[in-house]
Amino acid sequence: MVGAGAAGLLAALFAARAGADVVLLESTKDGGRKILISGGGRCNILPSVPRFDDYGTDSSPHSLRRLLRSWPLDEQRAFFERELEMPLELEPETGKLFPSSHRARDVRDGLVRRVREAGARIWFDARVTALDAGPTRGWRLETATGGGLAARRVVLATGGRSVPATGSRGWGLEVASALGHTVHPTYPALTPLTAHPHPHAQLAGVSLEARIEAPGTDFRTTDGFLVTHRGWSGPAVLDASHLAVRGRPEGGRQELTVSWTPTIEDRRWDRELQEGAGSVRTALAERLPRSLVDRLLEEAEVARDTSLAQLRREERARVVEHLTAYRLPWTGDEGYKKAEVTGGGVALEEVDPTTLESRVVPDLYLCGELLDAFGPIGGHNFLWAWATGRSAGTGAARSMGTG
């Protein structure tokens, strides 16, 4: 098995428990680097509610749902509470599940421990540089140190291209393509957007809940929004970022609109601004940070001290538009360096939905971020990694008659 991230650790654990002789090769010195940085170091291990319709893929939606349903969320939660020997706690405001210790290292170390207890061997600092099929059946793996390993089955859990500092370098995608797999073009997903020049640079640090929509699509998300020194971030922006990223290479520009007050629609704002008293600045600052209000009024070309009684109809319309359908200015993104996951990847139709064995190359199993699917912020990508890793490890072991 290649790759000791979330999917690889689960694949190794389930294969070893099914009786397979497992060697897990990992390029870093300790593995599970994305587990360690997830949830700000607390590890958002799972969502509390699955959101299958919010996953992105260029492959068959039916294949995607079948893979996601292969290991139900309640069973995953029970598994981790048992294996980590601690309950998972719900963060009510976000719907995310965290280990009760709130330490991502406990999750990573607990999984590594269970893998070793199951009898699997883990080779850290073992970067695989070549994977070759044998003359009949089986594989030969070569490492950067010059060592080699023969294997009857290979599970690739090498991740995508996101956060390369964790060891993700896209090698598995290159291998899958060279072996004949269809690899849908990859792109950074769940990545911050940038703006140059940045019209809201002076607002860096402002954080609030906002709704983002992509006109002409059915995309809509309401979550945290953060103004950064370089542009925009927060869960709402990250969930929408793939639309912007994918729109740009085609010469187009995916427009994203923001409602700064997601619980107040345009008609209600229009009515409140007509019927209210005091200045427009005071009315807006009751619900939004004052610095943001000042910037929005400036862009709407409305003086801050304009009284609501004196607000002209066309001015009111501009204010309402800036509050409920603000056109988010962006010029780029932070790319794979800060992307939480990779979009694109190996076509889902080219793996068996039950075992994750390649339908192109026998005795090869693919799982995790390598596959063409990604979920929204909130533990959904771990849910995918855990489910596909389990299926791949179990499938590989059973194919050898050990499961």
C-alpha cells in the first residue's frame, strides 16, 4: 500500500485485519499530515449529517453516491469512537464532529497504532518512485533510497496535489494515467480566493456569516466568510472556490454573489430602509460590522450620514443590491498550496464500486483523494477518505482469499 494518509491508514487497517500481509509505504517521516492540520489542529473527523448532493465530480453521480453509501455515517462514527477510545463531540454551530480530546494528533497516532497492532508494517520515509507490473501478475515497487518491494496487490492512496507540504505531489495521478486510467483534469478545490488590487484589504480580519451564490447555477452555501489580506476565505468561500477556479481557464469568469445578511432578503431590506429612522449607516451597522458597512456604502455611492428619510429610491436600490447580491471581486486563488483538497482525478467509473479495484489494471486498488470526488467543508472529505480506504483495503485482502 502506498500512502499513509486518511485513506491509506484505513486501507491498511482493514486489509491487515482481514488477514493480508500488509506493508504500508509513506514518503513522510510520520504520515497522516493532513489529519494533523485538519480543523485547525483539532481534526474535524466527520460531519454530523451527510451532504451527498454537495460533492463535486466529473464522473458518474451514481458511482459517487454508491461509494459514499458504502460505509454509512453512523457506522463510521461508531468505528472511530471505538478505535480512538473517545466519543466524538458535535460542534452545534457548524455541524462538525471532533474527537473529545480536540487533538488531531490523537486521531493520527491512534490510527497508526491500530494499523501496527493489526500486524501491518509501516515504512516511513519510503517515497515510492516507480510502480511496475510484473510479467504475469503482481507488482514491483521501487523507493527513492534504492530499495524495492514485490507485491501481489497494490493499493494507491497517495492523495492529490493539495497542500504539497504534507507530502501530496500528484504522483499517484501520474501513475494511474500512465497505466491507462482516465484522469479528469485536476484543480484546486476548497481554496481561498484572491483579489488584486484588493478592494477590502483594510477590512482584513472581518468575519461574519454570509451566503454565496453562483448565478446561473443551483449552487448556494451559507457559512463563515473571512476577509484576508490577500482576498477572501472562510468556509463559504472555500466551498464556492471551485466554481471560480474552473471558470477562469475557459476564458470566462464565474460570478459569485454574496449576501452579507443571509437571513434578510432584498424585499425586507427595501422595506426596512423605507420605514426606518436615523441614518443609513446606523441601520446597516445594527447587523453588520461598521467597517464593512462603510465600504459597502462607499461602493454604492451613498453618503454614510444620509438619513433614511432622505434616501432616494435609486440609492436605496443600490444599497439593497450591495447587501444581498454583492458581486465578489476576485482575480485569482491560492492554488494547491492552500487548497484543502484536489478536484478532478481518476474517473469513478473505472473502479469497482464495491472493492475499489481498477477496471483497467487488475490487482490495483485506488482510494481517497486520488479519485474524482471532493466534498464541502466540514468533515465530508474525511468521510470519503475513510469509506474508500476501507473498501479498497477490504477488497484487496479478499481478492487474495484472506478476507
